[in-house]
Amino acid sequence: MKRRKVVYAAEAGDDLDWIYATVATASDPVTANDYDRRIRSSCERLETASERGHRRDDIRPGLRIVGFEKRVTIAFAVEADTVLILRVFYGGVDWEAAF
């Protein structure tokens, strides 16, 4: 099984920062840190069996979408040697409109 390096686009990093701040404000920093760790772990697991999720070529060529814990949508693209995490959407954000 091919392994790919997981890379985060700047927008995905911004999304993760926003999710952390939102959860920390709604609950506490410990909860936000744990949630952030779980989201990142889910992203990192895309290094193997990368071609999973739903293809959404109708929105952007090569775009794939996977859900995480019913509240997060991870948008990514699989390249030859990398998995590029494009965006990480939280809650009811209209992720399709973002592309």
C-alpha cells in the first residue's frame, strides 16, 4: 500500500485555528486541543489508502471529501506522493460554496 506525505494548505491551517478558537470559546482550551488533535490525526491517516472519501470532480478536479465525527468536513486532493489537505470545515459551513 502506497504511503503519501500529508501536507496542509495555508487555508486548512487557518480553518484548524478557527475551529480551535471556536471550540475553546464554547467550552475550554483542553477540549479544543483534544478536538484539534483528533481532527489532525484523522487527516494524517490519509497517508495510507489515500483514495478514499467521495470524489467531487464536479466542484474541483481531484477534490475528495471525508467527514469527521459528524461535525467536520475534510477536503483534500491526492497527488503522486502527497495528500494535500485543502480545507477543514466545521459545523454547517457551506463547503461547496468555498470552492
